[in-house]
Amino acid sequence: MKKAGLLVIFSALFCGTFAKDTVPVLIWNPRQKNKENYDFEWAKNLQALSQINILLFEQDALSIEDLSSRPGKLHHVNQWMENSHSLYLPNVVDPTHLAHDLPSQGYNVVVLEPGSSTAGLQLKQQEKNLVIVKLPSHTHKIQSRSHAIQKADEVMESVISKIGEMEDFTIIFTGRTPSVKLQDEFEQRVRIARSLQAVPERSPRGFHNYSCVLLYLYKNITFNFYTNETLNNSYTISESSHLSDSGECRPEASKLLMKYNTPEYGKFNIQFSFKNLNNEWMLEGVKTLMDTKEDIFTLVNNDIGGIPIGMSYSCSEKTYLKNNSTSKSIVMVLDGFQVQPFSSNQTKFSGSWDCVGFFTVPIWCALLVTLLLLFILFSGMYMLGDIKTMDRFDDPKGKPIMVATTD
């Protein structure tokens, strides 16, 4: 029943795309956390957003430009889209006709006009409910569109905070007509390309952050298990099993705790600890926790320290950390990463302090060869400049120069 109802929704939304008078549609569910990036395969969309209740927010006019040029006005919507299972359709023909199609599918329709209270909202239990919330209008006026978009975001936050306590909803935000009229098909396709900026980009897989700590893993973390210095087994923590990030931020120390749910070991926590010493930070160590088993790992070869506050550390080579246990030998392998604790920016790294120094072996070889060639060149020029030539020559019309051979 759930999939059949949602199939009607997506079929209706996708019909007529790339026609005139189209509006964007945002779909999300706050109770379902973002686990993967969506494509437009219907099966995945239906599985991800398969819910009985639907909350439809209708704006009188909405276009791609309202989303891309005013992202700050839709603060709450952007957060929901980023932190939930979500779908963004930039070009849909008249999605509000769902209000006419869904009642035939057994939906109980409730309409909330602008200014109406949610106190008297009556939802039928064990049945499918469609709640239509009509948002404040006047978005067709350019001078008031920005204010109306911000007002719509505030109304949606208020309604969702109240209705969301009652039932689990799949939420749709769209408009009845476009706020920007199109002149031709070419302009419409340009707008579709521009629509990529309409919603914030999701963080790439492997990117972890908590308030003051940023960490990006180029590849998955691997644990190598050794027995008598011989590699016995290895296990890789896949980023697809990542659940959440948390941590601790203090002026003298900070931590980043990454939580995973692995198929083999269940819940698996990895915590990076950093310390601030005279405005320079260092990596103290990494602690892992699997069930009740705890291990502390420290760097094997080099220390990550002495890096000024406000700079990140990056390394494209493999970094090895070994546990301090005497009973078992485990090596954690970070195959390329970048990290920055005590950061004031939660989304972007600062200048990088790379693990590979500037004067590498190839650079030293090139410099030595160049210096050797320069030495040979200047030595030859010096020798040429030291050659002495005659200062007198024979005159054909005068007497020849006589050089005495005896005293």
C-alpha cells in the first residue's frame, strides 16, 4: 500500500517535465537520516521515502531562482534536506494537483490556510493522511519575494515542529506556478543547469566534522592484525557504515568521535584526540572501542605535532598507528587524510601543512646535479679568462720584431 501510494506521487510528479510553467519540488523525511546520495531510480526513491502520511507545503509561486539565489532564507529547509533522506526535482509540471489525485487513493485530506492553527488538526489513525499547508503568498512580486521565502521557511519550521510530534510524515515543498516566467526552451535548460546550486551540497563520503574538528579520509581506515610480526588478518571500516560524529571542544584539547555500525563487529567507535600546546596542536592518539574492548593507537614513525593553530595537516601517503597492548599487535592504517582541530570553520579546511617536506630526494638530486653543472661551467669560464695573449704584432711595412734568444 505504501509503495503503491508513493508510486502515484512520483508518477504524477515526473509527468510533463521539461514543459513550460514548471516549478521545483523538494521532498524529505526528517525522521530518516541521510545515508546515501540519491539518483533518480524510482525503486530507490520509493524505498527511501515510503511513508503513509504526506505533508504538502504549497507556495503560490516558486522557481529555481528562489532556491539558488536565496539559500539563506530557507535555513531550516536546507538543514532538513542535508540531514534527511531527500530528493530535489528542479523541473516539475503542476505538482500541486496531488491534492486532487491522492483522495482517490484513500488519503484523508486536511487543508490549512495561511494563519490557521494546527491545534484542531484531525488526523485519522491507521489511515493515510495528506495535510496541505498553504504558505503566505505575494512571491510573484520581486520586491517581496525574498521576504515571502523567509516567511515560508518560518511557517514550515513551526508546522513541522508541531505536526511532526503526531505522526511520521514525508514532506513536500513546492509551488503552484513559477515565479519566473520562461521565454524559450533554451532559457529553461540553462535554469536546469543553474539549479544544481539550489540546494546545499552534501558532504563527501569520508568527511567528518564536529564543531571545531574536521577530518577527511581519502580511503577507508584499515586495521592489520599481526601474530609474531606476521600479518594474520586485516579489516577495513567502510565509510558506508558511518552513523554519526560527535566529540569535545575545549581550548586546550579537542576530540572527534566517529561512530560506525559494522556488519562483522557491530558498533565500532574511533576517537581522534588532539592537544593544544602554545598555539600549536598535535595528535595525541586514536582510541577505538568495540563493544567493551578498547585500544589506544599512537603514531609509529613520525609525530603529527608542532602545527600552528589555524592550519590543517594533510598526508597522501600511508600513516601507521600501533596499539599499545602487549598481548596483541594491531596496526591502524590511514591511507591518505587531512585533519584540522581547533578550527573556526565547520565546512572548509585552512592552509595545509603537508607530511611530505619540500626538499624531497628527487629535489635534492636535481639540485646537486644543477650545482655540479654550474661548477663545471664557471670553472671553464675562469680558465678561459686566465689565458694570456700577445700584446704586440708584426707590421708588414715596418721592421720585423726581433726576439733575442741569447743574453
